[in-house]
Amino acid sequence: MEETKRCTRPGCGKQYKESENTPTSCKYHSGKVIFHDTKKGWTCCNQIVYDFEEFQKIEGCAVGAHTNVRNEEPDFFKSSTVANAARAIEKEEKRTKVRTIADYNKEQEEKLKSQKKEEPEAKKPVIKNGKYICGNPGCNKPFEEKDNDETACKHHSGQPYFHDGKKSWTCCKGEALDWDEFMKIEPCKTGKHTIKYQCALTSTQIHGSHITHMLRTYHTNGV
């Protein structure tokens, strides 16, 4: 029986057989993941989103054959800010010091703590069919306040962690290669639902038009 393999190209992760593998079988991303503040995207595509589910739906921009050969380079784009992305590329080419995955995870935890202290002014809750949507990591379920108690929500206390094609949560031991398997990792925490708010740009955030311009610049420069 022919062996079933798992594609390790960024954004793919599908299973395949070599006998069915053609030069157009795989749709993947040729760039790297961008996670900055609440922004999510790929360096190869002209699109930035804020919701994790929307990030997963960004269609691959490159076509080729599936492969199970792992890329030794980190999956994350090593830039401290989106605005300094071009400078970070130049520094990486010169083999300057870059952040580690541990540095990235620590920075994200600190930013999340800071964001929780800010008042959600000028933010509108996400409502679907008359119900709030939970914003806790790994939940995203609809709920009503009258049913929201300490056992209503099962979610992850940490953040998503991507490295070398592997997907997991910083709070759990579970690990997956496929997106569907990643989403099925059992949550480790129980508590109240948290209302998800629409992400509106503030005066401290980069305007969407500028983000699009920057990503087009990356693509032009061959990122």
C-alpha cells in the first residue's frame, strides 16, 4: 500500500500520495507568517486580518507539488514591527541577531496583558444571530449573558504556537500538523465567555491602506 504523506509547505498541511502529486496539487504561501499586535498575515500576500479564523482562510498565493521536506528556517517573519519589515529583511540577509520563538511568545504575552488593561472604548461587540461571540482563544462560540457562568466556556489559556509546520498552543501539550487537527486540540481551561470585539483601528495603529502599501513593497522586493 502506498504511503500517505503530509505536506509541510506553509499554509497547506494536507495529506497526499506521491502517485497523485502533480505540479499543481499544492496551494501554499511562499512567504512567512506575520503576527504583530493583533494583526495576522503572510509576507507574500497583500492581506492583513485580525481574527485567527480569517487568517486560516487566506488562500495560498503559490502553486506547486506537495512536499514533506521540512524548511529549516523559522516560519515567522522576524520583524519587531510591520513598519520596519523592509529593514528587518536587510538585517537578516546580513545575518544580524534576530528574535527567537521564545522572545516572540514572551512579547505577545506582555502585549496581551497590556491590552487587557486598556478600556475597550469605541469598540463594538461581534454579534451573530442576536448572540455575542466568545473571544477566548479556541472558543469562538455564540452565547448569551444570562447563560454565561464559570463553566460556560472551554478555551485555551495560552496562545497559538507555529514552528516548522507544527501547530500547538503554548498552554497545552497537544501538537498537530493539520489545521483541522490543530482546531480539535482539547481546551485546557474552563471559565466565563469573553465578548469578542470588532477590531477598529485607533490613532496608535497603522492604517489599513498603509499596511497594504507595505505588503506590496515586500512582494516587489521579492519577499
